[in-house]
Amino acid sequence: MLTVDEALQIVCERVEPLEPAKRYLLDAQGLLLAQSIVSPLNSPPFDKACMDGYAVRSSDFVGAKPVLKLKGEITAGHVSTLIVEAGETIRIMTGAPLPQGADAVVQHELTELNEADETVAFKIEDIRANLNVIGCGDIMREGDIVFVERTRLRPQELGVLAEMGFATLSVYPRPRVAVLATGDELVPVEETPGPGQIRNTNEIMLVEQIRQAGAIPVPLGIARDNREDLQSKIEVGLQHDMLILSGGVSAGKLDLVPSVLESLAVGEIFHRIQMKPGKPVWFGQRAPQDASSTKTVFGLPGNPVSSMVCFEIFVKTALRRMMGNEVANSVPEKVCAKLTEDHLHKGDRPTFWPVKFELVEGEARVKPLEWRGSSDLRGTMRADGMALFSKPDFVYKAGFVINYFPWK
Ligand code: AMP
Ligand code: MG
């Protein structure tokens, strides 16, 4: 059986970035650029006041706190035809272009306006040129390479792109991910379960995990545990970039998902990983057919925590790869943290255990929570992530430094 790290390496090798596509700036949050970008403009596009105050000539301030003649006013969004001559000043607001003749701005708080004779007295001397002025192109010059390919678009990057006038961009797009729950026992959330039935917990959970990963969820409802229903719904799922199934991958009589997938030409890459929860996880791909792209399929074990953990570890890694990330940025983030109390790890399967995370005087600490295993989704509600306990039959002592995987 593969280890988690071996399986992750396989996922990273097998899953490739989607074809770059044009997207609106408004839909590009969190995506990676698939192009580099050269600035078409200077920023700011003109010498700009960065304080409310008075536009002045620094030469009027040499060894003196001058009283200058007020000549007019400029506000942001307007260009003045007035020229500041020696002995003159113009009132200026933040964001307004510096008028001709002026080379500095003195902030409002250091001045006193005499309205009667329209003069301004300054309480400062020997100012430098460019005081409170951002020069044309100081922030960004036309021709600068401002973005390299694969830059992640956070709010500030989107703002810079907007400033440069890029309303659409070439990005690694959001994968469309179909979610199919399987099981004869499942009913939709709106329905009351009959004898032996339960509601479909996993669909909404996986849909939200997909959304958090930056991809587009496409819920397909429930497939029953028979070949015909599985086959027809899996075929619909395979029209998306990725298909995630929950349930039907263990060793039960009606765990038909792997064989139905094989019958639809989705080749198994791995099945079963040395981990808990999530051991029966299935991963496979279908080669491109016609003009379509490679389809990636995960069969997650149906127990809700197994589904959730396998998504966090394997599916998110695959989605990050599809969205253009290098391998190093695709594998799950882990943090070293100290155990706050003893924890007995039974058995020999590496176990992801729900923990509460805290920072105490700069030190990362995790507290293992009460949890009853892969069907205990409620037990994960107080958790911030999971700690990995991998030493077989071992008592981890408080203070032991362990790998912590945050859920985000
Ligand atoms: P399976 O992996 O199909 O053997 O299912 C394992 C366990 O998870 C069983 O107890 C199922 O009833 C439960 N289960 C499967 N799918 C779901 C689901 N979508 N929502 C909640 N529980 C599920
Ligand atoms: Mg089942």
C-alpha cells in the first residue's frame, strides 16, 4: 500500500495545469496569471499631491517661513491652468496634479490662511523639492515588467491590474468539479430518511471544500449502488475537469465505483493508502477523448470525515496543480506544533486526528480533541485542522513536536 507522501507525489505528477483561459478581473481572485504583464503606463500618470495643503516653490522657503499670495485652488480630477510664480501658492487637494511652477506641497496643518488679504503664512522653512509629491512614474514606469507568469492574484494584485486597464486576463482557470454521492441509503437533505436511510452529508461538505479551494462545484446528487445508475451519472461527471465520488470504494458487496470507472475507461492509478481515516481512497484518470482534456477522478470513502480528510490531502493538491501551481505550492501545508497533552496512537496506520490549534507566546500548539473516528463529523467541528500521528502503537507525550495540517 502506498504512503500518503508517495500518493501525493503521484497526484502531483499526474495532474497538470488546465489550459489557460481569458477571465474577467472580477472573477480572477486567487487565480494564477498565465501571462507576464508589462505596464502600459506611468503610475502616477502625473506629479501628484499626496497631502491636502498648498502647492509651493521650495525656493521660496530657503532660510525663511514665507507668507505667500493665494492664487487659486485645485482638486483631484481637475487640471489647473494656473502657474505658481515666485511668492505665490495654490491650494491643492490630495490626488490633484501639481500645478506648473510648484515643486512641493506643504500640508494644511503647517499653514495659516488669512482670508482678508488672501495670503497663506507657513510655519515651516527649508523644505525639500518633492515634499509630499509623488512624481510621475515613481510607483511604476511604462515598460516595467510588473507581473511574471504564475503570480497569484490577491486583492492588491487585482488593484494594480485594474490601474493598468486590464479588464480581462489570461489565467489558469477554475476547474469545474462534479460531485457525485453514492449509496442506496442516502436521501437529499430536504427529505426525511426512512428506515435504514440517512441524509447526504457529503455533498454540501465537498461542494464547500471545492469552493474554498477556488474551483467551481457542480453537485450531481445521488447515484444508487447499481451499475446502470452509477454509469449514467459518472458519464455526466466525466464531462467536467474533475469528478469526485463519495462512497462505494471500499470492499463491500455494493462498492461498485472502481469497476464502473474502469468500464468507462478511467484507469486506476491508486486504490487504498496507508492512512486513517481514508484508507480506501481511489484515484484515476481518463485520457483525453476527442477534443476534451484529461479527466481526473477521485473516489473518496463515504464516511464523512474520510471524505473530508481525503479531499484536504489529495483533492486539494490536485486542484492546486490544475490551477497552475508548482508542486511545492500544491502539496498540503504543514506546520510544526507542540502537543499540549499526551496522546495514545493505536495501530500502525498513520492517523490524521482533529486538533485545536493555539499560539501561546509565539509557540504553535495543538490539542487533540475527543473524536470517535471517520463517521464522527461533529467531532471535527471544534477542530482547526489535524495532526498526523504516524508512529505505530506509540504514546506521544505532551511537548512532542508534531506535523499539523491546518484546514483553511
Ligand atoms: P461507503 O464508503 O459507501 O462504504 O460508506 C461508508 C459509510 O459512509 C456508510 O456508513 C455510509 O452510509 C456513509 N456515507 C456514504 N456516503 C455518504 C454521504 N454522502 N453522506 C453521509 N454519509 C455517507
Ligand atoms: Mg456505500
